[in-house]
Amino acid sequence: MPETRIPKSEKAVAKRDRIIEKGFELMCENGYYKTSTPDIAKAADVSTGIIYQYFKDKREIFIEGLKRFADSVLFPMMDVLDSSDATMAKVDLNDIERILDRLITLTVQSHRLTQKAHEELEMMAHADEEIGNIFKSSELAMTKKIGTFLEKNNIMLENPIEKIHIIYGLVENYCHETVYHHHEGMNNEVMRSEVIKIIKNMVVCDN
Amino acid sequence: MPETRIPKSEKAVAKRDRIIEKGFELMCENGYYKTSTPDIAKAADVSTGIIYQYFKDKREIFIEGLKRFADSVLFPMMDVLDSSDATMAKVDLNDIERILDRLITLTVQSHRLTQKAHEELEMMAHADEEIGNIFKSSELAMTKKIGTFLEKNNIMLENPIEKIHIIYGLVENYCHETVYHHHEGMNNEVMRSEVIKIIKNMVVCDN
Amino acid sequence: MPETRIPKSEKAVAKRDRIIEKGFELMCENGYYKTSTPDIAKAADVSTGIIYQYFKDKREIFIEGLKRFADSVLFPMMDVLDSSDATMAKVDLNDIERILDRLITLTVQSHRLTQKAHEELEMMAHADEEIGNIFKSSELAMTKKIGTFLEKNNIMLENPIEKIHIIYGLVENYCHETVYHHHEGMNNEVMRSEVIKIIKNMVVCDN
Amino acid sequence: MPETRIPKSEKAVAKRDRIIEKGFELMCENGYYKTSTPDIAKAADVSTGIIYQYFKDKREIFIEGLKRFADSVLFPMMDVLDSSDATMAKVDLNDIERILDRLITLTVQSHRLTQKAHEELEMMAHADEEIGNIFKSSELAMTKKIGTFLEKNNIMLENPIEKIHIIYGLVENYCHETVYHHHEGMNNEVMRSEVIKIIKNMVVCDN
DNA sequence: TATGAATGAGTCTTCATTCAT
DNA sequence: TATGAATGAAGACTCATTCAT
């Protein structure tokens, strides 16, 4: 029983990377169960056999992919904050509105890119404990990052952790509506401004 | 081509029901793909064969289960509102708080019962159009119900559709946290009261 | 293990007959393996269960049907001869041509009615010895009948058995062409007159 | 949706061939429906899985087998003619008798080899249009070949297409009698000479 | 290392037959 | 007798994984 090998040569590493990238992509796109190992091999332009030298099984490809892309796929907010906190010094009410606006825009963009990935990811997280834990740790990282961001901007919230989660949920919810669902009678712009209004209220009138 | 039979006898109907109930349960619990037809047969205490007299295929069991349990599984809020709008005449600020509290409590309870179902359902909804439509129509029904409820209580909102969706999202998010996730450092009670505060703000100070 | 019952009551006999008739019909039409027992039950307007009180298994229905319809389905020539030898007294050359013409016309008609039955029957005959024997005995009966017919008409052939088979084959072949195949470039009328010419030659110029 | 693979390596090609050969053999021998995929795999000494890498489904094995063996199985006459028309220059009455004799001998031999295949093939041809078409095109090829053969030998027939079909039918009929049936009271030698006499008459005294 | 042909356990589904009513 | 619901063995087919080269 050959242990999965961690490749050293540059070429081999690139190959392993390609398997993860393409495999994870396919699984997110079409679903874990509808993606076969030969499919992955073909997409990554490698042979079926080599996959089992780098990975114990199909599941491991998914996990590897998730670990690698977790932050950007699950929590695009992270990148937003990363790029934000460098440029901003102090924020006032108008700044908050601008930041929120930018945050939402980028999050929507990111959702649009990852398309079908989210539901698939959520279902895997629920079906598989290890995968669930990856989610949790990513979420934790993001929560911390938001906290840091707020701190840097001298925004002191009561119950920051809880508020951050709520804010995160509000933005996610808006994104889902915009990217996936489109319910009857809903106006995206209206929903967006309502969401921003709520968040602003939470941050500013913190009482 | 054997058409699926619709059973008449009481016993047969009960059997069909058991297949739907147990099958849907297993699929929600362990995942659609990890639930085999023999598994379902065993759980429902019937033979494999009978399943295919009542259902075209495995997918139909899931859809049937979804249709049947959609409202209670997906949108437990519905039941809450059903029982609320009969008893209430006019609401003031305190009433709203009480209603919200009750809404949340019942929604959490319901989520607890359905356990792992939600993510599985969402992933199916995303993978299968027909299933997705069942979701949408249930959501629509719930939105309307909330609207009616507000109307009856003389609560006039600007942008009611959007606000209702946001409220629905907030409650769902809280439930997920409570029932499934439990993030590090989070306090449920605090999150709950923050959510209620936000909703109250949305409903009362509608400006 | 309940032995198959031979029904006495008029009603029951009619039911059994209907099963044979409709079952055999379906099997000939759609193929033995593509005809299910429930299909037969439905077509005969009886319950599935009752079939197994009259017949050991599906195969027995086929055999019963074959026995019953063998002569008319397999060898429509029989009926032709039955109706011919009554009316004819002596034959001359012209009579032979007329008889042949009538024989062929009726045989074609019969094939048209039985449509797809023939190939199915042949394949069953080949797959199942007992069924094959039914064929053989029917063929024997027909050969004898043709012999009697010739005798009655004072047509004495050398090697009558062999000639009769050849004649039978020629007519069958023509019928297949007319009813089922229709090869490119073939003219039915021409083929027909060629076949008649050959047979006439066999019968008249018997040297 | 795994596309069927066309093997390149010599070994793989041999394996695919073995599946076709053995599978087709079994299907002809025991019937299409009585031959299971595992049966075929066992007979070809391969795994079940590999079958579905080379063939879309069971039916395709049959069709492939038919295509491959069609000419020799269905129309052994072809080979006979192929080997004949090279050697012959001009024919007289005696030559025709010799050629016919050889034709019949070889056709009987071929039928003996293919054994039970014919009825099975005919039933498949009737149940499946694509299979039927393979038959037809093979028949057409044979008809043309016979025509060419006659032409080369300066035998000009009136209504050649129809006559060729009749000849073909006569030979087939004789072969069936010899190889499969053996009716009571029939003498093969006698039948054979009668058939030859008829054909000779058709070809020579073409009037 | 890499290939891709090969494996075979496991899946969904069908249907001849039985059996409780 | 008659029903038709129920059975479960067996079939076609898939796919994660292995292995000869």
C-alpha cells in the first residue's frame, strides 16, 4: 500500500497543484458525486493513476482544494478587508458607507465567479466533519480579520463577534439573492440599500 | 413501462408514506448519494421492489419528501405565523418583541429537529431544477404569509418584500449558528438579542 | 405449490382463453421478453395472480398460444387448402395457376395480419425445444395436407415431400419480401410471377 | 458520461475483439436476453467493467458482432462467389451445376458453423431497426455480387434481381432443412437435387 | 514516475412469481 | 376463485481504485 507521496520536483508539484485546482473546480461546478476521478485526470491533463500517488482518495483532493481556496472562495470578504485596511486611516460615517458598498460589490463579484460552488461546499461541510472544521477555521480567521479592521479604524463595537457574524450573514444573504435566486418582486438595489442601512446602524449607533 | 401506482388501500398508503418519510429522512441525514435504495427499503421495512411501484426512481422519493415536508422543514416560520396571526389583534413594540422571540424559538426548535437536512436540501436544490422550484414556491408562500401577518397587525413597511427577506435571513442565520455551528467565542444569547434588536428597528423605526 | 388448475366453469374457461389469446398476441407483437406478465394481465383484463392458477409460468402461456394458433399463424396455407380442395374437382394447367395465385394472395394476407409474429416465433422455436416441436408437427400437418390436395387433384409428383417443402419455401420467401422487407430494386409483381412460373414447372413438367 | 474508448494497444484490441466474438457467440447461441453481461465477461475472460469502456451497452456488442460477422454468418454465399468468380471464365450447363453444387455445399457448411445464430439474428433484426439495416445492406451487397458473378459468366437473366432473391431463398431453405430441422420423411439428397434442378432451369432456360 | 487499461464491488432498477386478503 | 400488493433475485451499468508496463 503506497503512501501518498509529496512531490519535490518542480514539475511534479505543478502537476499535483493542477489536480487540486482542476479537481476542486469540477467538484464545485458539477457536484462532488457527479465528478469522477477520470474527469479530474482529464481536466488536469494527467493520468488516472498518478492521482493515487499524490492523494489517498478522491475526498482528499476535495479537502486539499478546500483548504487552499477556502479563504478566497468562502470568504471573499477577507481579500476585501486585506486591501481596505491598508489604504484607510480613519473612518467617518461616509467612509463606512463607502467601505460597505465596496465590500458588497466585491463579495457579489466573488460569488459570481465561484458560481455553483457554495451549495456544494456547504453540503460537503455538513456531510464530512473534517471538511466542516476547515470551514470553521476559515470563518474564525475572517471574524478575526474583521475585528482587526474595525479596531484599526477605531470602531469599537459592543459584542463584536456576534455583530460581525450578523453582518457577514447579511452580506451573504444579499449575495445569494443577487447571484443565484432572484425572487419574485424583489429589487436588488432596494435590498442592497436596506442591508447597508442596517449595517450602518449596527456600527454607528452602537447602543 | 410500468406506471407508478397510486395506492388506494389504507395500508398501502401508509407504506408509501413510510417510504417517503424514512427515505427523505435518510437522504437528509446521510446525503442523497450515500443513501441507497436498499437502505431506504430496509428503513421503511418494505422490499426493494415495492419502491418502484410507488415511485419512478430514487429522485422522486426525495422530491415527494421535499414537497411534503418543505414547509415545515424549510420554513418553520410558516407554522409560527399561522398560530400567531389568529391570536393577535394589534401590536405595540412589546408585542413585536414577544412575537419575534417566539418566532425565533420555534424556528430554532424546528431546525433542531430537521438536523442535517438543510445543507443537503440546498445542495439538491442547486443540482436539480425541479427541486429548486419547490424551494422557491415555498419561499414565496412564506413571504406572502409574513406580508399578510404584518398587514393584519397594521405594520406598514417601506419595501416590505426586501425587508421580509432580510428578516428571514437574519433568523435563519441565527438558527444555523445555534443549531449547527457554534463558532468560537460566540454567545448565543447575545447574538439573539442583537438580531431581535435589528429586526425591531427595521419594523418600528421604518424610515 | 398449487398445481395449475384447468377451469370448468364457463366464465373461467373464457378467462383462460383470453389470457392465452391476448398474451400470445402481445408476445408476438412486442417480443417475448418485452411482454411482462402484468402487461398480459392488463390486456386480458384479469389480475396478475389468476394467471398463475391457470399457467405454470409465462412460457406456458406462450406455448398454449402457439399450440392454439400455430396452424393459422404459422401456416396460413392450411386454411387456403382447406377451402380449396372442397371446391375443386380436377385441375388442368390453368387451374393450377389460379390455385397458386389464390394460395399466394391468401398467404400474403395472412402474413400481413400476423405481422411481427413470425420472427418472434422462430426465435422462440430455436430457443426452446418444446416450442420447436410444435412447429415441426404443424409443418408436418401442412405437408400432409398439401399432399392430400395434390392427390385429390390427380397431380402425381415424384418426390412429393421434398417438392412440397420447396414450394412452401418459395411462397414463404415471396411473402416475407412483400410484407416485411421490400428490397431495393425489387418488383413484387415480377417476383410473384417468377415464383408461380417455377412452381408450375415443378408441378406440371415433373420430369 | 464516459465515452467508449477505442483501444490502441495490440493487447487491448485483442481483448475488445474477444468480447465481440465471445459475446456475439453467446448471444447467438443462447439468445440475446439469456446472455448476461457477466456471462459475456466470463466467456471473454475479462472483467465486467472493461466491457463498458469499449461498448456503450450490451446491444452495441451485438451490433458490433453482427457487423463483423454479418457477411460470413448471414451470407456465406459471398465467400463462395468471391472464390468462384476468379477461377471461372465462361460457363456451360455443366459448370453451372458444379458451381451450384459447390455453392450449396459451402453454404451448408457455413450454416453448420453458425448453428443457432440465424433465428436469433432474425428476431433481433425485426426488433431493432439499426440491426435490420445491417441485414439489408449485407443482402444488397450479396445480391450485387451474384449479379456481377452472372455477368462475368455471360449469363443474362430476365429480371435478375428477383431471380437472384429466389435463388438465394431456395438455397437458404435447403440449408435450414439440412442443418436445423430435418423434417420427417425428407431426404436431403433428393431435396438438394430438386433445388439444383430448379435453379438450373431458372438460369438456363430463361424464357 | 507515469500511464491508462483493468478490476469488481456496488448502484439503481425490473419483473416473474407469491401470498395475504 | 380472484385480487393486486409485495417480494427479492437478477440484470445492466458505473466508478473509485489498482496494477502491469
